[in-house]
Amino acid sequence: METYTTVMTEHLNSHGTLFGGQLLMWVDKNAWMAASLDFPGKRLVTRAMDCIDFTATAPNGSILRFVIEKEHLGNTSVTYSVKVYCNVPGDPSSLPRQKGEYKIFENRITFVAVDDNGKKVPLGN
């Protein structure tokens, strides 16, 4: 699954680039949407995120592309790989940034299926 979003002023940190917590929220939300489409009717909660490593910044106005792929399926859990790419529109010669699309973040996120009481239940592949 691929989704997109735009970095806006309200998403910036005190240095004028994308706030890491905002990116983590988008990663969680977009991966959850992919999992919910793969397992309709299941209540899925975030269990874990692997390595949190921000490899590049994203300035205001950037277009982010989220690439989410199912990586591992267990009995009650599913893990997705998430890669986030940044593209800065506008005249590249006027920007002191990388030209074209570049990766800013990558990790794995695991969701668990639970019942109304929060107890793990089978995904029912």
C-alpha cells in the first residue's frame, strides 16, 4: 500500500523541519490502515515498532510517500515494513536539500488482533 501526506507548518519542530513524533504518528496510522484493509473486521492495536532512526529531514511543504508492505504473519499478529520517502516540490536549484525523492525513515511495525477485552485473538488468515 502507498499513501501520501504533505508536511505543513503545524507539523514542524523548533528547527523548522518535520517533528519526529508527527512522523511516528503517521507511520502508525498508515500501517494500521494497511492492516485494517488486510484484516477487515479485526480490532488491531499497535504492539511494537522496531528501530526508530530518522535518517534525513523533511522541510515544510514536502510531500511524503509511505510504502507499507506485509512482512510477517503470525497467529495473532502481523508485521509490516514501512518506508517513508520525501520529495520537496519547487525549484530544486533554490533549495539546499537533496534533489528528487529521498528516504527519510524506515522501520517495522507489529499489530496484534484483540477482542473487546484486549485479549489476543487469532487473525484468521
